[in-house]
Amino acid sequence: MKDETAGRVIELAMAIQQIPAPTFDEGERAQFVRAQFSEAGLLDVEIDLTGNVYGRLPGGDKPALIVSAHLDTVFARGTNLRLTRDPERIHGPGIGDNSMGVAALFGLAWALRETRLRGDIWFVANTCEEGLGDLRGMKAVVDRFGANVRGYLVIEGAALGHVYHRAVGVHRYRISARTAGGHAWSDYGHPSAVHELAALTSQIALLSLPVAPRTTLNVGMIAGGTSVNTLAAEASLELDMRSESPRALTDLVSRVDALIETANRPGVRVKAEVIGHRPAGEIPTSHPLIELAVACTRAQGMEPSLIGGSTDANVPLSRGIPAVVMGVTTGGGAHTTSEFIDVKPVARGMKALEEFLERVWGTRL
């Protein structure tokens, strides 16, 4: 890939970043990507009912490769998307996660349009990867193509140097508490939904978790109550539980369920609603797609780390379909307004991705 192509990818990433795309509200960005797919000469360009954008680069009769990057960001509409740039870095909310990943789809389409491919490449900009999107976009993608594919390459904008081959399982609850409520003075001593959830949160936080397999939990949001002098009648929290091991995750969920059950008593009703489930899965480091990703990364002078994470690759991996995650560049501050990407590594990242696509049908299954 020529350095000027990497420059075009960076400019396109900056343009994409300026289009708001909170989870469940990616339509404006999807329309932009659809127009750009058509301009790039891709075939069968369309947006499906989930909001995913598809474009096909035609090849031979080998099973197709699906190359995907998620459209959405964690930032609500109205967030200041101001970009700042210097020779080394670009700062802006969502620039790395995942505007750069989406822009990379175009860089690869530009680089490979004159290449004789042994199979089709489907480029997909998918929705609902972040937060409570629950991978809805990627689930629709995998449902569409089924298992008869070469595999999936998932692109994350700021993950250069990492090769993901494990999908971390995620289970999410919205836990709610209900009480009769009342006045903070005259009804003092009666249960408050806020107090009940605060106590439950403390108990959850004290749960012992295994270090290996790595297992985590986090109460990311808590809300409820009416006023400072009111015993809250309703309150809720959102709990994220993760593990590299499906068994360890199931065990953690069971222990949380037991705490929730114990929290119920006369005058206090506590219940949990599942608001997200990302299935786990993995392929071995000896799998041809992983070996190829490692080789392509090394060819650009980087020693890759083989890791797991919660990404769009969870869906195909959980269904036994080969998938790997690679990055475009390095960066930091993901999911904060201080997010940034490094400019210089983009060319190497794009070259590694291009080489992966050129060689993918030559690997053994």
C-alpha cells in the first residue's frame, strides 16, 4: 500500500469521525459509507434492516472473506467531536474506535481493486457493537452469510500490534429495586430502593473473581430516586460481567443471582433483566488465519501480542466460524473525549491488512 493511500485513509477517518454515530443511531454515518462504497466501485452496495452497510469486491469462486468494522461509537449525539491534529497524533472522540477502522475498509478496497482475488471480499460497516447494542449488527451479518465463508477479519482502528483470537464472554444485567418509598424524615426506617441497591452493589463488588481465567465485573451506571428528601421507590443499576471462560462467567452470574435473590424481602422487590449477552469463543493460535495475521504483522516490523477481547468477532467465533481481529494504528484514550490515534503507524497497519487479504486464500484450512 502506497503512503499516499494511507494519507487518504487518515483524511477519510477524520471525515467519518465528524458524523455522529451513537449506538442505535448510526444512520447518518451509514448513508455516508454507502455513498463512499459506491464511489469506490464496490458491487451490491446496500443497507440492511439492521443498518449494516455492505459492498462486494468481486473475486474468484473460493468462499468469500468478510471484512468488517463497526460504525457506532460510545458518544451520545451532541458530544463535541472537535478534532485536533499535529504531525504525530490526531485527537478526537471516536477517531480510533472506530472511525479509523471504517476508513480502513476503503483503503483496502482502493488497494485491491486491481488484484485478482480468489474469492469475493465483502466489506461491511456494521452497527450496534458498543454498549447495549449487543452485537446486533454483526449477528445479522453472520446470519446473512452463514458458515460457508473463508472467515472474518474484524478491524479495530487503534489495535495495531494485537491479534485477537479469543472472544471474551459478556453478560449484562439491569438490576432494579422497588419499594413503597416515602418521606426521608417521617418514613425514616422504611426501605429505600437506592439504599437497597447500594448495599447490593457493595456485596457484588466483594465477590472473589479468578485471575486466570481473567474474570471481571463492573457496575457502570446507577440511577433512581425522586429528590434528596425522599425515600426512593425505584432505582436501577447496570452490571457488566466478563470472563475468558464460559464456565467462570456462568459461575459469576449464578453468584450474582444468589445475591439478588437474598436482597428480596417484604417491602423490597429486586429483579434482574438481561440487557446484553456476548457469547465467548476462540480459535487456536495455530489456526491458519491467526498464523497469517501474525506473519503479516511481523512483516511490518512488529511483534504481535495474541490476546482476547469483546469485539464483533465474538459472534462468528461463538458459532465455530474462524475470525481474527487486527488493527490499523496505535492510540489511546478509547471511550473518552481525550481519544487519539498515532499517525505514522497507519501506513504499516494498512500494509499488514492488505497483505492479509492478498494471502488469505493461500492458507490451509
